[in-house]
Amino acid sequence: MTLPGESRHALVFGASGMVGRHLVLTLAAAGANVTAAVRTAESGARVEQWVREHGLTRSISTTIVDFDAPGILAGGPSAFPFVTEIHNCAGSYRFGMTVQEARSANVGIVEKLIDFAQELPNLQRVVHVSGYRVGGQDPTTVPWSEDHRAATYQELGAYEASKVESDAIFQARALERGVPWTIVNPSSVIGDSVTGESDQLIGLATTIEQIWDGTVAALPGNQATFLPVVTVDYLAAFMAAAAVDPAAAGQAYWVLDDATPPLADLLTHVGRHLGAKVPRVRMPVGVIKRLPQRITRADPETLTFMSSDRYPTESAIEFADRHKIEMPDVLVSLERWAEYLAAHRFGAAMADGRRFVDAGGLRTFELGESRSSKVVLPGLPVNADTWAEVASGIGARVVDLPGLGLSSGTGVQDWEQWLPEVLGGEPTDLIGHSIGAAAAVVAADRIPAQVKSLTLIAPFFLQTPRGASARLRPLVSTYLRHTDPARLSQQLTGSEANAAALQSSLSDLKRSSAKRVAKQLALAGSKQWRSELREALGRFTGPVRIITGSEDPIAPSVVEELEILPNIELIPVPGAGHHPQLTHGDALVKLIKGSVG
């Protein structure tokens, strides 16, 4: 058995993938020396950065692997005499591959890895990641006949069949070469049990995205359909322990959470947690298999995973108990994973600093610097994403208002309970745009001790009222649901140049918020509310900066009232309209940084 600390050295193939990164972090945090085998220097640098950002204070090594070369690592086995364990997380988890692609990615890798491993003088274990649907193959069937291979790939599809073949070949080759091994057969791997973090966006994640988008007419499966999950941090802890446990040699473990709900129940729970409309209709897997893919939107290769099968988890449970590896609560883990996916728009926005928080009982989306005392409240009909660059430039966080963007809630009626919790009890520099400016003024009037300053950008209640079209709620709602990014950009900024920046706002409008946006646009035309907001602004004694575009000015009569107030500064942005964050972001950053400490 490998001793802890310096004598333990792990070589991790596939270290840049989701499982690989977490495994590198887990191993290094436990005191092992780690070499991450990656395909490019850039990939290695990203792994090193990732583990540092996740709290690792010690360094790791990286090496370049080329599975297409005669020697997969430069210098061959003789350059790695210190390696005591290998973890194979390499391979390709992708549907739609050709047979050749799948075999090269998943079968060829294990053949070359075992050839390499047998020459390592201090190797004590190779831990190989297989799969819960493909594990337990009989190594005595190797080599497969051409007929058997063709039939297997025809039945299962290229990805799953290549994993079945690689499982059998891994065992057969390791036994033949005398290489000590352990296999882990994980189920669908979801995000970290604490943060939900995940960048694996196929399989179950795709179905959750479809529910989030409202494009699923029926939930797949019935009460017996079991698609189990396991969190990536639990799997990494299991693998790290298995590599140094003598009892794990020659064993295969099915690593999954038996408490995972039936698939339709799982999807219902996650969908409701995200506030999505969840279909009540359930479609048996047999029906899905018979329907055209254009109707089901399900990749044929994923359908074999929708099964009522159960798996031999007893040995894995006993192993985890012995090593005190606790399985996290599956429903909580699913919720955190789904929130992470939604906050990062299912891979479309993978920047750091995106999260959901609870504010006044509402699931609230924010981006930018967590707990920053500079808070941006966006306007209509856009979302927090349109303010991301400005927020980065001024060190702020941007928070979607209730019912808008990615935040839950219904609208203005939520502000009273929501605003104090968003501000967090600390003096805040509030930056409000359009209707966000109204929310900022309401906060300053009701909880003045929590508002240090106001920066109001294009505050509608100080401008000349819009035309009657904004009050035609059904018409506005229909337009927002059916317009495209180019037309919306033209409508908001006078140019199609900002279409890409508005893509996520349009997605939110089509998915859920168009009616609420239309309702609040209509409310913005209320003479009474506009008057109340102006009066509330007059009661605030802290510094106020009002930034407006020269093409979207304050009403002349209001300018006269504001100019005599000593705490108010009027700042024009030449050439800007109602959305300067889209058209004049750099100028906005300079203005806000120059006026907000």
C-alpha cells in the first residue's frame, strides 16, 4: 500500500476534463504529488489555474500526452519512475461519433495506456473510469470477432459500444501484462455537491436545458425509469481512495447514488426548483424510441440509458463507508447543479462570477464581484448580462430585478422585501438603469441607511413619457417574444450592431419574462408612480449622479428642478441613447468610476 505524502505520485490522464480536474484537486489536497497529463500546454495551464482558483496552495506538474504517437508521453516510461498510480479519465464522452472516432478515443487509449503502465517500476495501481451501463465486461471475450464488434456497435451506438469494448480490453490487457487495476463505473456525473460547478453539458444536462427553455412537451420514462447520478467531488474522492486501498485491486465498483429519483420525478423536481413550466405528460421510453428524432429531440444514443435496470452498488457503498466518503444529498446536489447550469446559460456564458442567491425568498441572479458594495440594477427589457462588461470595469455586481432576466418573482410588488436583502445591510453605491433607477430610488427612500449614493442612468421617470404603445401590454409582450436580436438591437439602440449582446436578453424574454416586462413597461407610464419617484428622489440627501444620453435626455422642465438641488449632478453622454451600457460602455465605466468611490 502506498504511503501518504511525498511517496505517492499520481499520473492523471484526461486531467483537463471535469472528472480529471476534480481528481487532480482531490489528490493534491490529500498530499499526493500529481502530474496532469494533458494534450496541450495551454490545457495544462488551464488545469493549473483551475486548481489554484479552487484553493490548492501547492503546485502540480503537467506533461503533454499524445495518444496518436508511438510513445504517449515524451521520454517514455523511463521518464516517470516516480509514478505510483495512474488514473485514466481520458476518452471522449460524445454522441454522434463514427465507429472509428469512438474506437480511437476510447479503445485505443486504454491499449496504449496499459502498454505504458507495464513499464513503470513503482506502479501500484491503475484506476480506470468505465461506466455504469458498460462495466463488468468479460475479459476472456477479448479479442472480439469482427461480427461481434459490428453487432455491438450497431445495437448500442458508437459511444456506448466503444466504452463496452474498452472495459473488456482494459481488463484483458491489464491481466495479461500483470498491471494492478481498479475500475470505477460511474453513472451520469453531475456538478460539485457544494457549488454545482460543471462544464459537462450533454446527456441529462441537455434535457434539463430543454425543460428550462420550455421546449419539452412530455417527460421521458415512467416510475421505473432510472437514470442515476453521482456528484463529481464524490467520484473524485472515491477514485483517490481506491488507488491506495489493497482491497480494491482487481475490483470494479459501480459508483452512483441509489437514492436518485426516477427520471421523470428527477426532471420534475429540478424543473420546479428552477421555476420552469414542467410538463405533466410522461412518455414511455418505448414510445420515444419509435418516434422520429425531430419530434423527440432525443439523440438515439441516449435512449439506452433510459432503463429500469438497477446496478450492483453494494461493494462501492461498503468501500465508501470504510473510507468515510459520504454520499451528498441527491436532491440538494441536483438543485445546485441545475442552478449552476442555468446561471451559466447551459454553457453559453461560462465566465466566472455568475450565481443565484436567495433574496427576500426569491431566487435571484447576479453576476460580477460577489458582495461588492457597488450594485447595478438593470432596466427593461434587458438583463444583467448586458451590464457584465461595465460591472467588470467598475468592480460591481449586477442583479436581475424580480421577474426579469434570470430572477424569479413577479415584479415591482416584490421590491419591498427583496431590496433590503440584495443590499445586504451595508451602505451601497446603487447604480440603477431605467426601471432599475426606480428600484434604486425606492431603496434610497425606504432604507436610506443602506444607500450611500445613487447613480441613475436613463431614469424613465425624469424623462418625457413614452408613447401609448408601451401601455399596450399584449402587443408589447407578443413583440418581445417573437422579435429577433437584430430587430431588438435596432429598436433599443438604433443599430443592429448590438444584436449579439442582446441574445441572452431575448432568450429570457421568450422563455418567461416577456409578459412581466410588458407589464412593467406599462407601469412606467403611470403619472402617479413617476411623480412618487421624483418626490422620493428629492427626499434623498446623499450624492446623486444622473447619467443620460444626449439622444435620450431628461425632460427640460425636470432639468430646471434638479439643477437647483446641491446633491444632484447631471452628466450627459454625447451620442448615447437609452442603453449606454450597450453603445457607450467605456464612457460609462469612466463616468461611474470617477464619481463612485
